[in-house]
Amino acid sequence: MTTVKHSKSTKPQQIFWTSEAKFRLFVGGIGSGKTRAGVVEAFRQPANSTGMIVAPTFPMLREATLETFLDLSRQAGILKDFKAGDMTAELYGGRKVIFMSGQNPERLRGPNIGWFMLDEAAMLPEIVWNIMIGRLRKMPGRGWAVTTPRGKNWLYKLFTNKQNYAIIKSSTRDNPFLPDGFVESLMQSYTSEWQAQEIDGEFLDVSNAMFRRSWFKMVHQAPEGLMWVS
């Protein structure tokens, strides 16, 4: 397993696109460009290849993943056709992309493919990954996932200490196209742990922390008779 950190002069998306690992995980904060990075990688797959893009729910697939794919492919002039009825797209060069929801993992077992992408993979069960790698019966035989982390879940365990697996990390702060003050507004609302996960894209094992925020409630003033102990 390789964990890649980027310098200020190298964008994490560029590292993701040039990584030679067979299986890659782009993990980042919200708004860090995860879906965009995953979609651009789909455009880089070889001619005459077939791939599948999976999102946790159909609304997420339609409103986020597919919208990004269609917008970028049209801008790039590589979209040949899109059939909304069967949720498939054709790109120039004989490339075919199938779009599916992961809500019923067993429905993913049908086609033989050369590559796949999981969007917001932390919201998918591990069985989706297991099914998808069994679909890789064509070239180039690669799979990647993009996500904001949700604790040290199956993705963390899967991509840690394995050959041909790579993790590329990104922060919300890496995206220069976000609205002014976006990150600052998040930091004002989030706890330090939530900032580390949702902004910096860090895997956290919150369950093993000494204190949990859920144990406490906020009050407007100290109670009467409070004694301070140093």
C-alpha cells in the first residue's frame, strides 16, 4: 500500500491520475474534487474498454456523479451518446460506461468490465467492492474509489498494507474554486475531529477517543456553585 502526499506544486488529482497502482483510493474532504478526479480517470481508460461507475443511491448517482460525468465529457467533446433509459454512455474511441446504484449490490453482478469507479465509497458496504473486483474480466483491469472518510472503516482496512493499493489524500483547502469563506464557515461549525475528517479527509477512530462530544452538552453560562480545580 502506498499513501501519497502531495506538495504545494502538485495537485492530488494529478497524483491520482498518474498512479500506477491497480486499485486506488482518493480520499478527501468535502468539496475537494473527489468525484471530478474519479470521472476524469474514467476518461483516461483505453479505447474499446467498458467500465462501470457506482454511487451509493440512485439520487446521488443522478444528481452528483452522472451530472459531473456528463458536464465534463461534454466540455471535453468526448461524449458520443448517453442513453438515459439504460443509464449508459458512449465515449469516442469505443468506450462504454455503465452507471448503477449500489443500493442492491447483487444487481452489480451482471456485466464483465475492464474498470470501475465507486463514488462516495464510504457510504457503500464492502460487498460492493468484492463484487466489483469479480467483474474485472477485461482490460485494463483497474478499480478506484473516491470518498470522504467515515472512520477507520472497511476502506481503511482494505487499502492499508496491501500491494497494488494506493491512497491519495486531499483536503477541502486544496480546491481553489470553492466560494470565498467556505472552509472558514465549516471550521466555525465543526469540532476539531469533524474538521479532520470532513475538511482534511483524515481517517479517524473516534470510538477509541478518551472523550466523546456526544457525552456533553453546551450551556450558555457556568452553573451556580461551580468549583474550578487545577
